[in-house]
Amino acid sequence: MTNCTKKAIEFTPISRKKVLASFCGGSITSNAGILLFRELDQELGLSKRIAALIPDSRNPLQIEHSVLTMIKQRVFGIGLNYEDLNDHTHLRGDECFKIGAGVEKDLASATTLCRFENSIKQETIGRLNALLLNIFIEHYGNRPPKEIIIDFDGTDFFTHGEQEQSHFNTYYDHECFMPLYAFCGDHLLGVLLRPSSVDGAHHAWGLFATLYKRIRAKWPKTWIVFRGDGGFCRESMLRWCDKKEIPYIVGMAKNAILMRAASKAIEKAKKQYEANPRETVRVYEQFEYAAKSWKGKRTMVARVEYNHHGANVRFIATNMEGHSSNLYGNVYCQRGDMENCIKQQKLDLRAGRVSCHLFTANAFRVLLSGFAYVLLTRLKLKYLKRSKLKNAYVGTIRAKLLKIGAVIVKNTRRIKIMMDSHFPEQDLFTGVAQALHPS
């Protein structure tokens, strides 16, 4: 029922008319796009599959909010830019959120959701990561790809207060966690929250081995490539890849020996630039190299870029065959797309909101952001692939397609959602909705 007892907020008049506003509009929402989330979730069965992996030790006679509805509440909320549990103090009564969760009563409060997140155990985190890989495999159906490249990278999540396993990291120069992400193109394959006191490649070998074995079991003929920056150039991991005949291409930190090996390429690039100083020159050099900790030599590719700033030299290590320029420019450099995927996790889906005290609760929050990403990525790859949003980031998709104002009217027979008549993407929204739920 509309509540008009709240004090009005006064703004600058227009043509001598007062401009007054108050929060007394009743059942009005800015989240009508959650209807698409609900259909996507039902199509994928995502929230049901997540809930099935989370044990519920509560007394069934005293349960008011099921694990399933709380999962929908959190994942849909993160997808719509409500990562803070305190937001649900008001959102729990939002009619569109209740429709999204499939219930008519008010949703769980912030304190209930907090208790739920803190009840998650470490073994559940492992099962939820396995679900991410299952969803990726299901995306291809009965037509497995000929080749996939699995990208690994880490990042930093700020910590404030007394979170478990929070440490000061000298590289990032602040207290943080250091999550490990694995992507294949736009698809999230796994994410592990780690303390920042560990090596940058910590758990990468174990996670990649798990992903590789499960993918190989499903797709025995698919060519699987490991790709990472210099933080993942570790002898144990590369030796395991060599033993399993797994292709890899990883960055390599500079050292004096490598710079000497690239000296001819540097001199060549310098001469080419001096002959035509208006254009940046790139020269590639391929050679064999073995670090002290390595048991044998590996192929190295040096990329020398020369311009008015001088020489910029980068190195990669690989066991793949091909021309140096192709290996570096068309294979290794494409890992930059993964960094954009991580930015979407951090900036658009607030995966770095790790403010719980318990480490496992924070790991669960990171996964919730990951599952919101799964829904939005499925929306983009399957239903927006011929639209102007086909290459959009999840934050843009949310702003353009999901944040819609609407008035909601309910009676005993129906729920009517009257969306903004001036919403710019009406045709696109209607097309996606009809594809998700054909009448």
C-alpha cells in the first residue's frame, strides 16, 4: 500500500511550480530486468544446482527462507549492482525481487543472509567451482571445440579490518586477498580465493590439473592450451605440461642472460627504427634457454619493440610450434582479454566485496559474483549475439537492459508489471524475453 506520510524533499522550482519528491510511490521498482534473470536462471537451472550443493543443517520446522530463494536473492542482487547485504533491508520487499525469487512473501533480511554466508564450508566451495566447469562444458553440447585456451591470472582484493588470512602484500602494497581466476574466452572455469602471503602461482597447478583431467575426460580430442603471464612460469608446472604433452605459452621475467640472447634482435630493431623513425619497429627472436631451476632447455621468444623511448623487450616460454610473431602477437597477447573479464568481476560485479570475517564466507561471496557473471555471459553469448550489445561488458548490459523502472500492480489473479514507456531498448528487451519464454 502506498505510504504518503514521509516528508517531501524540495528541489529547485520550475516556472514557479514547486518540485517535491518523497519515497511514497508504493510498488515501484527500478529492477524490472530481473525478469530476464529469472528466465535465464530457469533455463540453466543455475540456482537449483547451486542450492543442491549447499548442505542445510537448519531445523526444517523453523526455516522461513530456503537456501534456493537466498541464492536467487544474492546472485540476482549482485547482477543488478546490489552487492551489499545491507541493501536487502529494503530490497527484500521489492516486488520484482520477490518475483525473481519465485515467492510472494518478503525475502530474507540482511542478517539472515549474513548467517547463511557464514555457514558455508570449504568443501562446498570446491563443489561450486566444479559446477562452473560443468556449465562451461554444457555450453558446447554435443559439439566439443577443436581447441581451447585456458587463461590463468590473479588479482588483488582489498581487505579492511580483521578478515581471516588477510595479509600485507609487498607487490600490491596493501592488505589484501589474492584470488586466482581461470577463464576460457568469456567463460569462467574456476575461481579460488587465496591469502596474499602465497606465491602468485599457488594452486594454479592443482586447479589446471583438475580442469584438464575433467575436460579431457569429456572431450578426448580437444586441444587444450595453458596460458599465463610471467607469474605462472614455474618449473614444476611446465614440467608437468611437458610430461602430459600439454601445449603452454607463458610470460618470462627479464634477466641478463635473456637480454644478451636478444641483443642481436635489439640491434636490428634499432637500425630499422633509425632508418624510419616515424614508426615503431617490432622484431622477434626465437632461441633455447634453460634457467638454473629447469631440468632442460625450453623455447623462448623475445619481442623487441623499438621507438623514441628506446627498446622494450618482452619474453615468453613455450613448447608450441610456429612463427615467433604469431606465437607472441596472436597467441600470447590475446590473454589480455582475460584481464578484461577479471575487471568485470571486480568493477561490475563487486567480487572484491570480501568484508566477512571468515575466509570461507568471503570465498563464497567471490563465487556468487562468478555465478552472476555466468548468467550475464549466457545472456550475451546466446541472446545478444546479433544485437549492438554483443560485445558489451556485463555492467553495460545491466545498465542498458536490466535497470528498468516499473509500476507493479497485484491482485488475486495476476501480477502486472508496467514498465517505463520511454525505455530505449524496448524492442531488444521484448525479443530476448520472447526467446527465453516463447508463448
